[in-house]
Amino acid sequence: MKRTVPLLITSAGGFVLIVAYFIPFTQNWGELAAIWFDILAAVAFILGGGNLLKTHLKRMSDRVRGWGYSGIVVVSFLVTLFVGLAKVGVNPSPQFTDFAWSGQYRQMGGAFWYLFQYAFTPLTATMFSLLAFYIASAAFRAFRAKNLEASLLLGTAFIILLGRTFAGVALTSWIDPAVWDGFAYFTGLRLENLTVYIMSVFNTAGNRAIMIGIALGIISTSLKILLGIDRFYLGKD
Amino acid sequence: MIEFIVTQWWLVAIVIASLIPLAMRFVSGGLLETLRTLDRRWIFLLLLWSVLIPIYFIGVTGRTFPEVPSVLARATFDEIDRLSPGDSVLMAFDYDPASEGELGPMATAFVRHAAEKKLKMYFMTLWPIGPQMIDSTIAKVITADFPELAYGRDYVNLGYKSGYEAVIKVIVTNLRELYTTDSRGTGVQEIPMMEGITNIQQMKLIVNVSAGYPGTKEWVQYAVTPFPQVRLVAGATGVQAPLLYPYVPRQLPGLLGAIKGAAEYEKLVVDAYLGANPHPKYLEALRRMGPQLVAHLLIIALIVVANVVFVIDSRGKKR
Amino acid sequence: MRRENAVWIALLLVGAAALLWRSAFTTEGMGREYVRAVPVANGQWTQYDPATYSDYQRAEAAAPGQAEYQFSLPRTLGLWLAAFFTLAIFSFLFGDNPIYKVAEAVLVGVSAAYWMVIGFWDVLVPNLVGKIWPAVVQAWAMPGLSGPEAEPSPSYIVALVLSVMLLWRLAPKGGWIARWPLAFIIGTTAGLRLIGFLHGDFLVQIRNTILPLAVIEGGVFDPWASVQNVLIVVSVLCCLVYFFFSFEHKGVVGATAKVGIWILMITFGAAFGYTVMGRIALLAIRLEFLLDDWLWLIDPTGRRMAALLTGGGLG
């Protein structure tokens, strides 16, 4: 029962969506299943937040190393949750002034907006901007043209890095029929044009092959899940 | 350039002072040995200066590099430009502040183009933080420069719904079952421009700004592929753009890749609609191409230097 | 005291002194936010829209002491907080340190709660509670809910039951109850993706690869387009041969697979180039925030034109 019913639910949910794709009469069933999925995805956010709270409260109670930072996590979590759910600092909608809760939770000037603007945005944006430094460091430490394949990779990278900026245009601007008529046949060798050809021919072909391979993998994995062959999500019991 | 160095002598002094310890290491330890054991924090510092100094230079002088739009940027532009006033366009802004550097200028340019063409804009997003990005783009372009456009008549913000690609799966056949209200809580029944709109197949074009998952790939798989009459153009991050080329042009007629794509598209919109003195907020990507160029040259130089050291060491070992 | 620590402390003191001097002792200062007070709903409350320093200066010049455009202390403090967080995250580049860890902890807490609030107000209230008890939602938070969308829909009770079962995962006992909604999530994802990938990424990609090997436009043979198409078809086939591991990569198969590897290397080189492009832009916008919004050293969008001296600089 504990494992059979979930297997049946998995198969039913999946096959309803597949059948709905082919039989217009069943389209509504597919829409309903997808909407329930959308709602469960929102509930998953609550699950994630709850799990985070549980984990960090445990770290604080066990006094593990660095539990002070867990305290900061819990405090910032609870403050954000409170100001967001309670719509702190949010005025009612101008159309419905009698309804105190009618204002938008993201309203500019509200406490939730303040946290987004001055805490969330700088923190996430700066966290991602660190990657630029690591890519430069990795390029210096790891990228070696040890063989033909690595040289091809590096050569392509150089063409793209130059061709997608003004440096590429400036370096090969001399390949111009105005300079010599014969150059009319070689304008494709200008770095910006080479970049276009590399992307539209070789990059397209390589990614298309990878895409086809991944698609086959996803199809087989999905079928294994829907047919109950792969039961990883049931856990041990 | 000379004038800049003279007037901004303090910046030059800071840069030189910060690199003196590195220069001293090269002198005392030898060039090759220092390069072999170089602390990565020196590379971080070089990258910081290679991005910061061009930003400061462009901010002070206002000079940018010229841009020549590529074929794909022009195809994206033409897809929006061929529409007629009053046509419905779904603006799907699937990104968050982490990708705003690349995608913010694209979103700004798309909305400006759509507003100039007097298209009816339906904003929505598959990312939780997307509504904030939509709010800020609307404030930056529509509220600031098109005060005659009315919310509910010319543009509407439908907001965010969770569920990743399942949202697309629903709204491609039944928009109103999922979007019962707009992002302000007004029932869709009360919004004039939602009259008669039951699904996104009725949109003349989908303009997607995508930072990852869910994004352009999902729009192609669940909206465009099963319903080929749906047309889609997209702006994607540098990480995602190469992966989308296999969809071009049958499933994705137009694609802007990374900040370069944004700069090319900005150039097209500015040349077509904004004249000789556009507001600087529409030139954000063009300004950002300056630090791009210098940083790219630095990375190429780092790779070349590292490989020269590698070759010298390999030959040394062979002997 | 170690020399490195002494150098860092000296640098931090110089930096703090420079910030103090710039904010307090220069003509235009730095790091200030201004707002425009707009009365809303017949003056019942005031909305504060963002304004620029130029707006404020123009308003003051026209009517000294006016109250419409004003300095905003909360948003100015917020701006300095954002700058602190930005520098705190950047400090990780020097090495892990407590300031970075504090910033990271704040990020984890704020983002988890942020997503929960969004899920609650944008999805659960209108699409779950609003579908089962629309009158409650209408009376409470969404008075604008109307029309057929405001009719109760009993089928959503199933979604409510599944949601409660999913939250059971947090309970100390009975975690197996969450398997039902998890199974539903896994099943629907598998069903969606099977079709999506089969159609869009497999069948249509094969269709996209069937290209004319001799391109004739308006009766004229186009050699370059033909070469491009031939290259695409051959490249896709070579890469697919490389991925076919059921045959040993020897002889003709081996040579084809080798060409496939070369095409893939070009693909990865292009991916690296674009990735670098992407990452640099993200760094650029953060540095623009520090130089423009916080330090007021540059003004590319003309928000402080009245105060900006020609050529920029420290003032």
C-alpha cells in the first residue's frame, strides 16, 4: 500500500499528460493535472523554507561549529517571512481602500520591497558576479593546449572572445574589398563573421547532437519512472 | 585618453600602487617562477581593474564602441517590427537580479520597441523574482516615457505562477484557469485587454527574456513545438544562448545572445526609433561592451601566458 | 601583528576615511537616495516614488523648502546596506571570513522566506484558497476577484489534500504520507518531459537537420549556403556517431567519431567564450552599482547632472 499507491499515482499522472497531448477530448484532464502540479510546486517552497528552519534550529540547539550563523539565517528568514506575509508597510489598493489587505505584497516602499531591493538583490547579484573572477583564474590555471582537441577548443574560444567584441572587428577590418578587390572572397574570415559561422554551423551541429542524445536519455528515464521500473523517489521502506 | 589619465590621476595612482607588490615579486622571484606560483588573487585584481577602469572611463567620457548588428539580432528586431499596432505580444520575463547585467538591457529594449509599435503587452514570468524585474522595466520604460499608455488597456502584468514548464502547458490552451487575477489582484474579467484572451496561442508573438530554467527551452518545447503557429523570439544569457542555436530558425526565429546580443538589439531600436540623442538608459548594453572587450583581452592574455609557461616547462622536462 | 593583517587594517582605515571624506566634505557627496511624495487615494496615504538628485535640485531651485521631492533616510540606509553586502560578498575573493559568512547567512534566510511569501501570495491564495473558498479570498485580500474565475471549484480540494500531505514531510513521524504528492510530482514531470523532449528535442531536431545539400535560390545555385548545410549535416552525424558507444570506435567508425570530437571541441570552445561573456556582464553591473549608485563617481544616466563636474572625479 505504502509503495503501490504512489507507483500508481506516478503512472496515472504521467500517462494522463501523455494521453492529453494526443487526444483533444482529454485536454482538460491534462490541464487539471498540470494546475495541481503548479500548486504543489508552490507548496514545495513552503516545504523548503520549513526544512531550512528545522535544519538551522537544530544546528543552533546542538551548538555545532558556526551555529551563530545559523542564528542569522533563522532571524533573517523569520523577519522576511513576517513582513511578507503580514504585508508590513503596504498600503491598500487605491481601488479598494476599505480592504486593508488588498495592496500588493511587493508594493514599493513596503518592508518586503525594502528587503528585496537592499538585501536580496545585492547579495544574489554579487554572488553570481564572483563567477567572473573564478573563470579568469580557471582559464589561467587549467587551460592548456596539450593536444589537437584542446587547441581546437582554445582556438574557437579565442575567435569567439575576440569576434563578439570590437576587438575582433578592429583586428580584421583590413579584410576589405576597398583595400584589395581579392578580399571580397575572404570577408568570411573577418573575426565577427567567423564567429557567426562557428555558432550557426559547428556550435549548432554539436549542440543538436547533444540535444538528441539528452532527449533519448530523458525519454528512457521518463518511461522507466512511469512504468515503475525506477522507484528512487519512494526511498527505503 | 591622455586627458583622462591626467584628470583621473588618483585612479591611475591606486591601480599602480596595487600592482607594485606583484611587480616586485616578478623582479625578485623571476618571471617564470612567479607565473608558475602566481596567487590567484592577483588574477582577481587584474580582472577587477580590467572591468572597473573601462566602466569608469565610459561613465566619465560617455564614449562607447560602435556596434554592427548581426543577422540574428536583425531577425529578432524584424519579428517585432513586422507587427501592427494593437497586436498582442506576450512578454515573458524569466530572469532575476542575478542575470540583470545581461538581460536587463534586453528587457528594456524589448519593451521600448513594443511601446513604439503600440503593441498590447501582456507581461508574465515563470521565475519567482520575475515580477520585480517586470515592475522595474515597466517603471523604467512605460511609466517614465509612455505615460499615455494605460494599465489594463495597453499593458498588463499577469505576474508569476509556480510550476515551471507546467505553467506553459496550461496557459498554451487555457490561460484564465491559472491566471484568475493579474499581479495586482484584479480579476482578469475586469481588465479590458484580457477580453477574449483565453490562451497564448492568440498572441501574435512571444518575447522571452530567459536566464535559465525555466526559460526559452521550455517555451520552445511546450508552446512553439506543439503549436507551430506560435512565434517566439528570445534573449538569453551567455551560458544559455549556445544551447538554443539548434532551435534557430524553425522553432526560434530570433535569438539575442548575452550582452553582445543586447547591445546589437539596442543599436537597432535606437537607430529606428530614438534618434541621435537617446536617453542613456537605452544604451546600457552598449556601455557594458567596453569592459567586456578589456576583460576578454585579459583572459586571452592569461591563457596565452599560461600556455607559454607550459610549453617552456614541457621542453625543459624533455631535455 | 602579522604584516599582512597590518596592511589590511591600514587599507580598510584609508578606505573608511575616503568614504567619510567623500560623503561629508565634497560638494555633491555620495550615496543618497531621494523620493517624490505622491498623495494616493485622496490623500489617505502617501506613496514615495523614486526620484533623482537632479529632480530634487530642480525642485529646490524652483521652490526652496518644497516637500514634494525629499531626501529619504530609510532608502539611503538601504543603499549603504546594499553596498556593505556587495563588498562583503566580494571579500570572499581574498579568503573566507566572518563578514562574508554573515552576508551569506542573510542571503540564505532572506531568499528562502522570499520564495515562501511569493508562493503564498501569488499561487496559494488565488489558485488554491481562491478556488475552494473564493468568497473568503475576495473579502480578505483580493476584492477584485470576479467573474467565472470567482466560482468555487471543488476539484481543487484534491490539490489541497495533496498539499497537506506534502507538508507532512516536515513532521517527525509519518513521512511516508508525503510519497503520494511526491509521486504525483514525479509522474507529471516525467509525462510532461517525455513528450516535450521527444517532440521538440528529438523529432524536430532531426527535421531541422534535413537540409537541402544544394541550395538553389531563385534559380541560382548558392555555393556558400550549400557548403554550410553540408557541414551542418555531416557535423551532426559525426557527433552522433561519437555518442554511439555500442560500436567500437575503430576504422571508419573511429575516424568519424574523431571528427565528431573535433566538432564537439569547437562547440565547447564557443560555450566557453559565451560563458565568459555572460559572467563579465554580471560583474560589470555590480561595479556600476558601486561607482554610480553608491560612490557617485560616474553618472552615465544623468541622475545627478546638476552636481556632476565635467570629467567626473572626486569633486
